[in-house]
Amino acid sequence: MSPDAFPQLPQAVTLLKQGQLVAFPTETVYGLGADARNPEALERLYATKGRPRNHPVIVHLARVEQLSEWAQEIPETAWVLAKAFWPGPLTLLLKRHPTVSDQVTGGQETIALRIPAHPVALALLEAFEGGLAAPSANRFGRISPTTPAHVYEDLGEAVPLILDGGPCEVGIESTIVDLTQPQAIIRRPGLLTAADMEEVLGQPVQTAQPGPAVVETVRTPGALESHYAPQAPLRLLMSADLSMEVTARLTAGQSVAVLSHHHSPQTEILQATSGLITVQLQPQAAAYAKDLYAALRWLDAQHPDVILVEDPPRDCEWVGIRDRLSRAAAPLPPKTGRMP
Ligand code: TXA
Ligand code: MG
């Protein structure tokens, strides 16, 4: 992409070189970019996101050869996965290069690296000629942004430039695979599945069980239980229970938001009652993921008492979606009866 095709590119590069932040689109979600070799830029990044300093960030690159500037003792599996899936929604966890700062890694010996598949991101990374630390461009703990408007909603004027690359195609964050041990382990599931990677690696890929142990040992914020969360309490419900729950809550005078994918909760209720808002997403994982965060943000903006989400399918391509939804549901207080 030439600067003519994207006139804000030179300004973006100038800002980044000055240690400022630039939000940019990737195929997964929008990232908040900072020069990964500039301590002041990294400090600004953590402050703007409201993110704890010891939570590491992903470094985004333009070309596979740059891997060895950021990581060392790179296993063959990394090159194989990079060749197969980059640019794309995959982040590799590798042993960090000694020149990488603790600000990037949260003081850990690992570094997370990825080449995103979005023409604007790639053009920016090529023009910048270095690594960009880029967490999702939301405030810490909230829903990741999939449009420039979402970034502005969360961060406003704190970011001097938001590059507009339209809505993100993938819609949920990249799959993170840990290659620092003999066996590849998925630390954060995404649309790219263990099966996809097993096929090119010819060896099993495990999925880490999230929980306190993971949080403490590798401090993956995505592994914190309460994350990716709207303001309203969110509950996951089996399809069969959805209509009854909606009715009970409406009867109790609550305003209810429903996110479904094939089950539409009682059309009669929907027509007859105020206090109910519904969004129905497509029943295919890729299409569902693409619209998920925008739908959650929109429902949340209606300030319902609760967001009820129809439990997504258990098939392997839904693992990343299930992961994000269960984390969004985590802040709820313990159940007392049926109501939160
Ligand atoms: O799709 C994505 O990955 C997006 C786009 C912008 O690329 N980025 C993203 O970044 O989701 P963030 O910071 O919101 O989530 C990155 C995850 C966090 O859970 C972080 O802890 C983990 O990657 N991570 C980063 N560096 C790590 C490291 N050295 N060791 C372990 N986990 C790491
Ligand atoms: Mg994030």
C-alpha cells in the first residue's frame, strides 16, 4: 500500500518515531501501537490503556526474518507455523532476545510476536521498519475494539491518531501458541485452532487450562477470569433455558438484552414487551466472531440490567468464542437463585 493509497501513513510513522501512540486496524481487533524499542512510548501505552505494568504486550512485525531480532533459540516449529499462518491471526510465544526490554515482556523470559494480516497494519509496519507493541486498543479489561469508533469510545483524545481500516474481519484476538517448551501449547484460543496447527506441525498441540496458575506463572491478561467484559452482567444460557429466563426477568421488571445465534426468544414477547432488546448473530463461528464484540458493545450501550447470551456450540472452531464469552461472564457475583 503506497502512502497515496493511505495518506495518513507518513503522519502515523512520524508520531510513532516520536514515541506517540497510533491505533491501527488488524484482521483480529484494533491495536494500540507504540515503538517497542522506546521506553517512553511503552510507558505511555500502559498508562493510556490503564494496564498493569507487568502484563506483557505482543510485538507486531512486518516480515518473518525479523523474528530473530526479537527472539532467540527459535524452534523449527516457529518457522513452520509462521510460514503457514503469517500474516494472520496467530501469535507465537518464544524465548526473548536479550535486547528486548522488560517493559515489553513484563519481566518474563518470553516474547509474543505476530505478523497481522491487514493491509493498513502491514503498510504501517513496513514503513515504520521496526516492531510495534500493540495490545488491543481498549481500556484494560474491557471488550476489544473492532472498529475505529470503538477505539474512540474507549480511549478518546488520549490517542493522537486512529487509522481507519474498516471493521475487523476476524473479530476476536489472535490465537497465542507457546513454543518455549517441547510441546506447543495454546495459551489463548482463537479462530485458528489446535487442529489447524497440528495439521502443519504433524504433532499434537495442547490447550492450556486457564486459571489462577496460568495467571500467576505467565501473567497472560487474557487468562484472567474477568476480562473482555461489558458493563452489564453477562450470563451464558443453554438455548432451551433462554426463553424462560427472558420471561422471568421481564416479569420481574428487568430490562433484558439477548445475544442469540439460532434461537430467537419468543417472538410474541419480543413484540409485546418493551425492555427486551435482541441481537441475533450468524450460527457459523467465523461470522459470529466477526460481529461479536460490536454486538456486545451495542447491547451494553442500551444499559440493560443483564445480557443473556445463548450458549455457543461446543465444536472446536468455537473454542476461542466460548473462551471470550465465559470471561465476559466471569465478573458476575455468585448465583442466588436465577437472577444475578
Ligand atoms: O489479536 C491480537 O492478538 C491483538 C491484535 C491487536 O494483534 N492483540 C491483543 O493484545 O490481543 P493484548 O495485549 O490485548 O493481548 C495480548 C496477550 C495478553 O494476554 C498478554 O499477556 C499475552 O498476549 N502476552 C504478550 N506477551 C506475552 C509474553 N511475553 N508471555 C506471555 N503472554 C504474553
Ligand atoms: Mg486485550
